Amino acid sequence: MPTTDSITRKIQGAASTEVCSDELRWDPWAYDAPRHGSRLPVYGAGASQWDTIPRSAPVQREIPERYRAMAPEEVAARIGAVKARLGFRLVILGHHYQRDEIIRWADFRGDSFKLSQQAAGRREADYIVFCGVHFMAESADILAADHQRVILPNTAAGCSMADMADEAQVLACWRQLDEILGRGEDRAAVVPVTYMNSSAALKAFCGERGGIVCTSSNATRVLEWSFARGERVLFFPDEHLGRNTGDKLGVPDDAMVVWDPRRPLGGNSVEALRGARLILWRGWCSVHARFTVAQIAEARRRYPEINVVVHPECRREVVAAADLDGSTELILETIASAPPGSQWAVGTEINMVNRLAAAHPDKLIFCLDPVICPCSTMYRIHPAYLAWVLEALVGGEVVNEIVVTDAVKVSARVALDRMLALPGRPAPAAARR
Ligand code: SF4
């Protein structure tokens, strides 16, 4: 584990101007309790803080008082004790965007799909504790064996981007497209493609309608597969990943339209939808939306030798201004294999960038965003929640289990299996300009 200060400790010692919200210094259970007389869920402090959370989002049950009051050392000792006691019966997964104080306990680190696959390979584990967000735990449950129980330490850890497309909205969109465009004859009129960052219900939606799932590593190959089968693609929930991938495939600008679920026909004319090749859902990641062309220009001004690498969830102009874009795994591998002395400005979540910098002291590595602003929902996974759910397991209780119904699992597997069956070597996850 790198030895530099974790983001959690940096936040505690930072001035107000150095963080995106003073609420980052609150304990996450401040959001579990009724706020302002309401039990409406909120994302919590950080990049998604001001996004609108759907009423259907889970509300976290209050963590017992004894865990809230525990010193960090005791929390750590208790997690370590349960890990040792449960041994191979337990596997803990840590997404790259988790805080250091969680990542230290992870048996596997990775992006969402890689982690789910790794968990699925550990059939001897009875419990899969996913330190990530809700859709990731759902994906783990889809891929897990029947006897495996998947646990999300804090059920309020959703994903603001995934929450921007719910099943009812997508069904309403599909019905409208169906009316205007029909079903198609030799080829489908529209092929639905969902990003991994979506609910299990939407993966099932795609599975049932000839559609497919993509990740940020394989979006190009997935769109090629989809265009071979249909006239158009409906891509959700991330507008930016869809547009950046469309750009890589040469889809003309005027053939990409945005579907805003709050407006009739998504805010489009019938003619625009008929002429579209890529219909992009109006959704975004509030972490990656923070990166700007001005930040890249400032990094280049300060460090003329800098390499700029960003995630494809960033806006098109940011991706265009960077040297390289790709998935979290691509960013990690690229920087790890870069020569000593190289310089990297990185456009992705700050906990991962901070760990990268600590792991490679021979390189200059920093986050493009000068303000500390972690993913709100990833940040909801605090060690006290991990200690709570683990100690409950020892006591015979499964707290915060994530269960996908069998019917949804079957259809979601269809869409995932189409992705896994794509021919050829994994496509390069990045484009170097
Ligand atoms: S970083 Fe963005 S896409 Fe990832 S969990 Fe957070 S809000 Fe969702």
C-alpha cells in the first residue's frame, strides 16, 4: 500500500478552497439519518452531490451507533479479524475509486467488470463483499454461483450516472422509437446498448431486445457489432462515452442525437431521429464531467512535457484535447509501464490518481482537477460499514445483500454473453493522438 496521505486524510486537513464541498469532512452516516425532516435518499458529498437522485434509489439503514463511535484502529482490527476468521469463505472486491482505507482490505482491485469476473472465479467463497457501487454488486450477483451472497457495505452507494436512466424511462423511449422507426426488416431499426454502469434491469432490457452491454474498454467493438445488426444504436446511460466512441468510428456529428428523457421524443424531431445513427441518452458521470480543456491547457503550460490521459466518460472536447483516453485499467497500465521521469496529468477519480502517484514516485502524476472531489457514492463506503457487514456475517446475519431476480439475471446474462463472445483480441482501450 502506498504510504502518502490518503484522500480521506487530505480532505480532513484541506482548506475549504481545496475541496469541492465542506461536507466531505462529514461521516457518511450523516446521510443515512433523516435530513431536513425527510428520508429521501441523497448521494452525499463529492462530485454527484448536486445531481438529482431518483426516489427509487435505496436508502441506507442506519449503521449501529457502536460502529459510528469506533476509533479507526479498532475498525481496522475488527475487519482484519473477520477476514482471518472467514478465510476463503469471504472475498472482498475493491473498485479503483475506493478510498485507501477500504482498498487495503481488497482481495482483488479492478474496474467493475473485471472484479465481477474475479469474484465469479472464486466459487469457494460464500460471501462476496463488493466495495463499489450498486450496479457493480448487481453485476457480481448476475455472475455469481447460486450459493454466493453478494453484499454492498452501504446500499446508498449508487451511481449517479446509472441512476440517470431508469427502466421506466428507457421503456418509454423505446416505445416512442418503435412508433416512429418501426422494428426494421433485415436489420433492426434500433439496437439497444447499455454501458456496464447501469442497473441489472437495463442489462436485461438489452438482452431481451437483441442488445448488448459494453465497458469503457470495448465500447468501439460493441458499437461495431451493433451497427452490423441495426440501422441505429440507442446508447445509455452515458452520453459522453457514446459520443466519444461514435467519433472513433467516424459517425458524423449530425447523425448523433441526444435523448433527454424529460422531453417528448427526447427533445428531437421525427426527422432527426430517422436520420440518426447514434441516439445518446442524456446522462453523465459527475466525476468525469469536472475535467475541462482549461485544466489541460494549464497542465501543459506548467509542464511542457506532460502526457494527458483521460477517461472516455469525459466530454468530447476534453478527450480531444488529451493525448490519450481509455479505461481505468488502460490508464493504470499505461502509467505503470511509462519510463521513469515521465509526467502524467490524469482525468479520472482522485483516489485512484492519488494511489498511482504514491505507487510511482519516480514519475510526476497528478489529477487534472486541482480541487479534491471524489465520487460521492464510492465515498459512501467507509471502513465502519465494512466492519459492520463483516461482523454481521460472523453472527450469521447477511446485512445489505444485493439480490437480482432470476428472470432479470437470465436476460442480463444474454446481453453480457453477447459482449463476452465478441470475436478477436480485446480492442485497444485507448486512442493516442
Ligand atoms: S465515478 Fe461516475 S460512473 Fe463511476 S460510480 Fe462514480 S458517478 Fe458512477
